[in-house]
Amino acid sequence: MARSKSRTFTDVELEFMHIIWASGEATPDDIQNALLKNERRISIGSIRNVLAIMMQKGYLTRRKKGKAFLYRAKIQKQLARKTMIQNLLVSAFDSSESLVVAALLDNRNIDEEELKKIKHLINGKNRE
């Protein structure tokens, strides 16, 4: 039975997506090499298994190039971020944006430059 499309990425899937988004498309070997640069070791077989699951979930497409498959994201990074935030907003913060912002401000040591960026975003939203 085929897996249904999931609304969220697992940690490993998100790690793979970041690699694929950064390069446009990637082979399992490309993913393994990128992971090794971060001292993360995952066997090529496990990488292929995760990629197959991600395809079944509808996150990726692939095309054959020579003997290898090149995997490409079906969802853009910005849209994925928006979906992840929306899911977190609903599931953890009772759909309250102010609770999300409060949690971010309470749990992080935010420097002055980041606070300026946040204020700029809020001011821009107020003008809309």
C-alpha cells in the first residue's frame, strides 16, 4: 500500500531536503558526501531507502542520468517553511501567532540586529 503524503518532514528528510534545495538536484552519492562534510554517516542503502519514502510521500521527483538517479524537490523551500510553521502554529500554539513570537523571544538570546529585522517585518505587516 502506498504511503500517503505527510504534512511534515522527519529530521532526516528535512536534512536531505536542505541538501537537495541547495544543489537543485542530487544523487544519493551527492547526499552522502554532503552529510559526510558535516561528519554525519548514513549508508548509501539507507539514503536510498529514505529517498524512496520521500518520493512516495510526494516530496521528490527523480530522473535517470546514466546509472544514477537525480532527485529534485517537488516543494519549494519557502512553501515548505510556511507549511511547517503553520503546522507548528496549530499543533503547539493553538493557532496563536503571539504565543509563537513570545516563545521565540523567551527562549533565545536575540541580538540587536535580529530584533531590528523582526521590528522591520512587523512594521511592514502593519503597513499592509
